Amino acid sequence: MNDNDLPVDPQRPCPICGKPALVKFKPFCSKRCADVDLHRWLSGSYVIPATEDDDEDGDSTPAPGGDEDER
Ligand SMILES: [Zn+2]
């Protein structure tokens, strides 16, 4: 039995790009995608939810009444 002879693993598509994963880079299709995943881990993207579009708070919903002084 030599698993490394298998070129791709159709059961498990690459979680990064969705292509058939190479057995050599399981579960990714290439080293590049494996690196992408690794970087996600290192940069904490898996832990911290994406907030790039969120401008902290207050910018999108200003007080409609205009009574900002009287909370
Ligand atoms: Zn991939």
C-alpha cells in the first residue's frame, strides 16, 4: 500500500479553493493552499471574526433624534 501514489483525493476537496486535494498535501490541493491555511491560523483569522467592514461602532447608526448629549 502506497498512499503517496494517489494523485488526488476526490473525497476531500481542498478547503481553501475547493479543488481536488492532492494526497501529498492533504487535505489541500497544493502547498500554496496549505500555506494559506497556515497563515490563517497564524494571523488568528480562525479565532477572530472578520471585522474589516465594520468601522468599530457609531459610524453607521447616528442618533436619529440628535440628542447625543443626553444618553
Ligand atoms: Zn487548494
